[in-house]
Amino acid sequence: MQENLSLYHVFYIVGRSGNISQAAKELFISQPAISKAIQKLEKNLGTVLFSRSSRGVTLTPDGEILFEKVKEAFSLLSEGEEFVLHNRYRNIPRLRIGASSTLSKYVLLSYLKSYAAAHPEVRINISCQSTYQTLQLLDQGKIDIGLIGRPKNLHGCHFCPILRISDTFVATKQYLKNQKELYPEEPLFHTAAFMMLDEENITRQSVNNQLKEHRIELSHILEVTTMDLLIEFSKISLGIACVIREFVQTELEQGLLVEVPMGMEFPSREIGFVCRKKEETLPLLKDFFQRQT
């Protein structure tokens, strides 16, 4: 039986393809070697397994019976391999992180660079969504750590602040000049296109609250899905964009964008990593948090 195992593999591939030439390519051996292996198996079993013709080979009745059994055997072997591999990968440390696409690019990337270098054995998975969705996934146990702007309620969560950010409105000098020339007597609030994130975004909600508190109403609002697009659209003079000041520092220093006075100061907000409070002492999470402090 043991000496026939390689012969059964050749038999299975030939039976599946119905063509010795194709089987030879798949097995990376010569056609004569294929024919020799089949002949040896037929001799060992005392039967004919294939009928040969100019169009290829077909299984004989005995060949069909054997093929089904061999097919089941190789299927069981594949299942066994998958189980062993899955069992091995299950023991690999895994860190699941949730963050918005904006925070992933401007904040998370730099933190992960040093962490991944120090922990090459940890498999890191990242899912991008809003702060509210990140907190939902955290509560459901679908992620281990979230990178978020601190919300009002963090019941049952451990929060590790890493930086403060502030909102601002920016535009090109050319856009502001055009607005002044077109509408010399009108305030920007009434004439300019103000580009902002959608209403469900925590940054947008914070800005809305501040505008409402100062009785500022914007007449023309263009909603954009990502912070990157807000920045890029403002750079080509499509309007005045509400962005995170720290994320456009380079553009401000280079003069590509300028801050637009709104007659008010937006309070800074905390950004940090969050996990379920009951899990903050787990070795993997504890080490991650210690690296951020």
C-alpha cells in the first residue's frame, strides 16, 4: 500500500484531467513516466484502469470505482492540511485595529511603523470606519483597539490620549481673492462654497456645534467623504475646506493654503487609542499602550 501512494497520485491527476499530456504538465514529469506509473499500478492491482484512444484516456469501470475512492482520500488529506495550517495560524498573535481613513493616514501609520518593527510576530489587521462605528466594533469584540477622537461617553473603555487636534477652515489665496472681487460687499459665509465632511462625522458635528453656538450659518455647503479630498479640493480653489489644522501644516507653511478667519476659535480635541477596560491589562494590548505613552 505505502509504495503505491505516489502511483495513486499520478492515477488521480490523470483520471481528473483525462489526458496524459496535461497530467505530465501538472505533475512536472514526462509522459513516459506517467504511462509507466499507470502500468505499474495496473499490474499491482491486476486490472486495467484506463481505456486509451487518440483523444486521451477514459476510466474503465474498475478505474471509476478506484478514482472515487482515491478522490475521497485526497480530499481528506487536503482537509487535514487545512486544519493543521489553521491551527498553526490560530496561535499567531493578532492585533485588530479600527480607525477612520483620515486617522489611519495621518496618525496611525507612524505608530504602527515602530510597533511592527518591534513585534514582527504580531499579525495586524486594520479596518477603516468612523469613530462611532469603531466604538461599535469594539463593543462587539470585532476589534481590539480603536483610534478615535475622544467622545463624550467612554463607559467601559480605557482611553489613552496621544495628541490634540484642532479644526480650521482653509482655502487658497486665489479663491479668497476671487470671492472678494466677485462679491465685494458680501461676507464669505453667504457667498463662498464651504466644503465639509458628512453630517455623521464626529469632526463635522463638533464644528457644527461651534458654528451654531456663535450663530454662524453657512449658505453653501459641499459635503465631501474624506479629509484627503477636502484638502485636495481646497488646493485647486474649489472652496473653503474645514480640515484638521495639524494635517495641513505643510500646506500652510508652504503657502499653498491659508487659514480663513471665522471670527471664533475652535477648541482642541483629543485623539487617542481605546480598548475595552477589561482587556487593557492583556499582554498584547498593555505593550501597545505602553509604546504610546
